[in-house]
Amino acid sequence: MSLTALALVCSLKPSPAPSSSDLIATQLLAELKKHGVDGETIRVVDHDVKPGVEADMGDGDAWPALREAVGRADILIIATPTWMGHASSVAHRVLERLDAALSETDDEGRPAMFGKVALAAVVGNEDGAHKIVADLFQALNDTGFSIPAQGCTYWNGQAMQTVDFNDLDETPDEVKSTNATAARNAAHLARLLRAAQYPAGS
């Protein structure tokens, strides 16, 4: 069963600047590839995603094209840096724009994101990963995404230092293991949901 994944990288740095969020998203996609899941990354800040909660905010809004990419994917990864203990403003913008999906349904009346799986990836040289994951998962689950067991991965550097994830000579074994578990469980859940979608409401 062919599956696809999309990583929305919510770095504040436009391409081609090095990005720790992009690196960990790429690592997750590599792990998903081992389970037959093809994927791509999109750095959201490279696109003019307007503020708002509508599907299309008009006048050059880049979100509709990104929303179509989300719709094609079985697995969505939100990768974000930690800023002042919170997800980036770009990540919050993505969640706000996904809100419009609550009013979209499939042919049987299910919310459009039912049957899709979400993963979270967080990097930063300060604390906050658990809080960020909690916020992401709450919003994504409200929107209709399913969260696999241990469906997040993160790296926290030493507090008040300047070393970033993409500065490391090698990815720590703990992060590699967590990436592998999150990807394995996400692929498994996505296949289960593809084979047996959630029941439609009466």
C-alpha cells in the first residue's frame, strides 16, 4: 500500500539557509521511507501564507496550494524550532490555517482530515519541546488528525548556549531511535486507517 508524507517545516529561516527544523524533518522522512512512505518537505516561510482562518485569504495567498499538498498526504509532519519556549509563529500560522479544514468533509460527511496521521518534530537550544508537542497535538487532533504512539521527536540543546541541532557532528542515538519509532508507528497507523477509515456519523 503506497503512502505519502508531507513535512511542513516551520523554520523562521527562508531557503536555502541551514535549518535544524528542516534537518529533523528530513531525518523523519528518511525513516518513513524505510516503511514504504514517500515524502517531501515544504519550508512554509518560503511561501506567502496569509494570516486568517479561511481556506483562501485571497490576493496571492499561498495557503490553498499548501492545503492541497496536505490533502494528498497520508502523514503530516509539523517541524518547528523552539522560540521563547513556544513553537514558531510560522507553526502557529499553519495551525490557524488548518482550522478551515474543520468545515470540510468527505463524501460520507467525515471531517476532511479523518484518516490522516500527524507527527511533531521540535528542535531548540532551550526548553519547551514537551509543551510545544502538546499544543501541536491538541490542535492537530481537534482538526481530525490521528496521533500515533510516541508520535513526536525532539532535540533540546543546553540552555542559554548557541549550539543548534544542525551544528552537531552527529545526531544523538536517542534522537535517531525516537525518529525511527515515530516513523514506524506513523506508517503503521496510516496503513490501518487507509484500510479501515473511521465510521461516518449518522
